[in-house]
Amino acid sequence: MHMSMEQEDKNRAQKVVITRAMVREHTRSICRENGLDEAFFESFWEQLCADDGVYLEYVYYLIHGDFKGEEKVEGVSVVDILIWQIDHFKAQLDVDTTLTKRRSGSMVLLAFDTFMKMKKDPRRYLSKLREDTGTDYPGKFNGI
């Protein structure tokens, strides 16, 4: 299949070049804006760089504002963790009126951080995801 010169120009114009340094600085900015300290950033960045699959998922999110959802641990993705954390976040809003509300913009970073930790120790995190819903009462999602 042969593309026209015009189509080739359009394809080149649509490519986005994002360097690892750009991702690093953008991530550092997100951390600062959301009250996550330098120690969190350094730990997050080290984990992220050690896992190409999660790194690509993260960059995809930064570019598209959406999740690719290809990386999973026993069927659990970053989106599943994000939903679980949001459920806990909503439960905490009733109690915590300071730190939780200030950090609401960091939920995606925290979900990626938990996902990377879950990849290293699935049992610990999968049991929490499956047993501790953070909802108003146990069994809420099971219709109990």
C-alpha cells in the first residue's frame, strides 16, 4: 500500500515525541502540586523505570488522559486500583477534611504506585482489593 506525500506529512505531524526526562519532570510536578514529597517521587520513579510495561501504560495515560489497560496482575489493572482507591477516598471525605481533599489530584499516581507494588507482592494487595472495599458496610458490592 503506497501513501501519498500528503498522507505521509499528516502522519509525521501526528507523532508526538516525549522523552523520559519530560515524563520525569512532569511526574515530579504532579507530585509537588498534590502534596507528595520528593521521597515518594523518587520511589515512584525508580519503580516506574524498572517496569517497561507499567511505564508505557503511564505515558499512555499522560498523553491521552485515559488508560490503556493492558498491564494486569491476576486480572487487576491500574483502573481497578484507582476505583478501589476512589471508594476509600469517598469514605475518608466524611472524616478527613484536610489531607485527603488536598491530595485528590494525585489519585492516578497513587493507583500506579499501588499497581507497581502489587506486581511485586500480589497476594498482599489482591487480598486487600478483594476484601476491603472501603464502602459504608461489608458486602455492599455483593448485594448484602
